[in-house]
Amino acid sequence: MANLNTDLLTPSVAIDCVVFGFHENELKVLLLKLKNIDLWALPGGFVHKHVDIETEAHNALELRTGLDNIFLKQFHTFGSIERNDTDHNKMLVDKKVIPEEWFPWFNQRFISIGFYALVEYSQVKEPIPGPISEACEWCSVNDLPPLMLDHEHILTVAHETLKKELNNQPIGLNLLPKRFTIPELQSLYETILGKKLDRRNFRRKVMSFGILVCTNERRTGVAHKAPLLYEFDEASYIKANEAGLSSGW
Amino acid sequence: MANLNTDLLTPSVAIDCVVFGFHENELKVLLLKLKNIDLWALPGGFVHKHVDIETEAHNALELRTGLDNIFLKQFHTFGSIERNDTDHNKMLVDKKVIPEEWFPWFNQRFISIGFYALVEYSQVKEPIPGPISEACEWCSVNDLPPLMLDHEHILTVAHETLKKELNNQPIGLNLLPKRFTIPELQSLYETILGKKLDRRNFRRKVMSFGILVCTNERRTGVAHKAPLLYEFDEASYIKANEAGLSSGW
DNA sequence: TTTCTTAGTGTCAATAAGACACTAAGATAT
DNA sequence: ATATCTTAGTGTCTTATTGACACTAAGAAA
């Protein structure tokens, strides 16, 4: 996208992706550092006229992560008129973040479809910056750099959605490596929820989902008692995901 | 909208509203009958350039129902390219549903933001058709007329969302009249869920929410034992709505 | 006044959730 | 080598929630 063929794009429509990863007991999110300015942005982009929005979101993430099979879910569409900020767009031109000829396109009123993605941190070898960014990095959700426009709000809504999703479905298959320990899974839950959980009750509950398979092997070369490694049983995991966890009515 | 000033509209973006009502133990939805053709559509419309999408959805519904304080919630955005169906749009012109000069606008690739609304059936005196429709009527969700494009899909997703919402929050304030009986509330739940619930357990559960106030008056002039009338305690209702019902983690 | 239908209530059993304490095993320091 | 530290792994008891189920009360209609 060194050039921008706006004839091929759907006007007024953008997508923004909140890519969550889990590393060193922190919930991370993939952010792009804009050129020439201390401002960061969510990965995303525009929607080609002949491409489904879900496909476009996948494509955007493949460009940044190199991964082509990412778990992705639409969570909200942001359509406030305040998202259209002419001063902000002029500033992007002034600072040479975008070329001047892109200004009319960027200065449209956009509505943005928000997706969140869950990826295994270690599989993203080297996040790839895009045409208007000079870096692509994992940032801790608890220590965010300044974000452009309403991107911090989008990120917050995505995080809230993820928290709620924990009550409806298991999470972990897309965020953890193939093999993991129960304490690691618990740490993931605690990190997303931002609170501590009881070890014994956590184990009992996740085991009751019937989606974990014990490999009978242990994580070696680690301090203290070697924990057992587990894997998700994918069939059961998918079934639990579809059925939902909470019964309700 | 006898004329269509497309300069004022956000290109490519539409909204569709699934308006639920409850009447005679049936879940109803407000639909527009297109002119000159046996095809129905969800109320909705386009988004003015200077108007928030939520506001636009409210406006669209006020035009159809005369109500200006409708409960409205965004639930999904539909962005499949198959929504852009040139043959369908040509047909709309042929049948004089839309004037020929509107064809270019209608034939854009649209993404549509879906909202669902909950309204008290009896408050909508006379639903008002729009410029491309000749009737606006309540239709039973279980007995739908033929719908244009993917509107039946949109409706189904809205209904699924509503079912899930029952597990997270109380429902009824926006769908029932001010005073109602517990059996009526149960009937609403059963209708949305499409299944029978145990009377005693239902009463126990909804009472435990702490959102119902007994008026100590009874519904008179009704067959059989006169049931007690209840009201929602709005403050508690709103609090329950925000806090959510299921604890989960 | 008898019958029919719906409203309203209570109990018991099963399940799920929360609180809590000990033993096991590996790593490190002495 | 052994003592110490830290995390892994397990079980029980209590309480709260859920599901199943049967009777009495009141109004309408026959």
C-alpha cells in the first residue's frame, strides 16, 4: 500500500483489530507505532469492495503477524461522528505520517468495525510494520503508549468483551502453546480478568469442562516442582465453545 | 425521503433494526412490506454524515413507531459481499419499489450495522410505512413473510443474541407494560427462549433478582384466579442490567 | 354448587461454588 | 548431603443454586 487505490475500497468503512497475546504473565496487544510521531495505532485497514469484512480483517492481521489462521471475532462497530477529526488528519499530513494526497480519503467520516484476535505470542516471530508505521510491537495492556483517535476506547471495549466471553466459553486454545500447564492456564485467566483465582477451585472448574487432556509429561528445566503438561482436546473444546458454558435458562 | 440526497449520506453504510414486541404470547417483529412486490424488509436506513450510528438507528425507529425513547442495542455488523446483489436491485427498480435514479446508490456495496430494539407492543399505535414500503406491520417471529436479501439472517442473529442476553441481564422493562403479572413475564421468557419453564422455579429465580415490586393489586376481569400485578423497580433493574446476572469467574 | 383452569406456595435432593490445609517434588543455598 | 524455599497437586466441608415435584386458593363457566 505504498499507493492507495481508493477506487477499490469501500468508502467510509474501516476495520480495527485488537490482537491479544499472552507473555510473561502479561496480556499484550499488538500495536503499530506511527512514523515521525509518538502515537500508536491498532492494526487494521480498509475494506476492498469485493472482500468480506471478516476476510479483510484476516488479511490485515496476516500482513502484521505472518499468521494465516488467527482466531478472530467481531465485537463492536464504532460509529461516533467524533471519530472524524480533521485536525488529527491534518496533523498526520504535517508530520508526514501519510502523504498529502491521502488526506481526502483519511478525512472521510469512517465507521470502524472492531475485531479482536487471540494469537499465540511466540508464533509471531517479528511483527511487521505497515506503510504508515515504523514499528509493530507487543504492548502490555496495563501500560499502553498514547493511541490515536479512539483506539484506546476500542481496546478497552475489546478487553471487556474478552472478560465476558470467559463466562460463556473456554479460552486458551488460541493464546497458549500446544502444551501448557494448569498454573499457566490459570495465570492466563487471572491476567485477562485482572484478579486472582483460587488454585484448587480453578483446577476443579476447568477440569469439569472436559476439554483438557493430560500428557503425563512434565515441564522440565523449571524451578520447583515440575508441573504436568496438558493439551486441549480440540473436538471437545470446539463443542464447549459452541454450546457455551453457562446454562442460565 | 421522497428524494434521496446522497451527498448527505455516509456511503456504503446502512443500518437494520430488528424491533421486537410481545403480544398474545408471541414474539413479534416490526417489518415493512415493500411496494408492488411480496417482499418484506427490516426497518433501517442510511447514515447521515454528521450523525452517530446509534442516533441514526433511533431516528429510523422513531419514524416507524412514533416512539422516541426506544431500547436499542447494536448486536452485529453484516459485511458479506453477497449482500451486494445487483439483480436484486434491478428488480427493485423494475417493480418500481425504488425510482431508477436511486439505483446507483442502492447498488453500492453496503455493510449493515444490526441493532435490535425492545418495545412495548401496545405503545406502537400505528406503525408507519416508509418511502419504499406500503405497510408496516408486526409479524410473528415464527411465521415470517419472505424477506429481502439477508434480512431473515439478520433477524435470526438478533433473536439468538436476545436469547443469550437473557442469561446476562433481566429483560422485560422495555417489552411489557408498566404493570404485569409473573405469569406474563414467564410467558415472555418462554416465548423468547422457545421453551417451557417451571412456574415455581421461574418465580423463585426472577424474585431473587430483586427487581420486582408487588403492587398488591390484582388483574381483574380475567378468567380464573386473579394474578397479582408487579412493576419493575427501575433503579434495581438498571443496576442488575449493568452488573450482569451470572457471576462466572 | 360443581367443575375447570390458572395462581400461588414449600420441600427435598442433586449439583455447583467457595473456603481452606496438607503433602510432594524440584531448585538452591549452606 | 541436607535443609530450605517455592510451587504443584489433592480433598473435604459448608453454603448457595438448581431442578423436580404436589398441593391449596380463587375466579369463571357450566
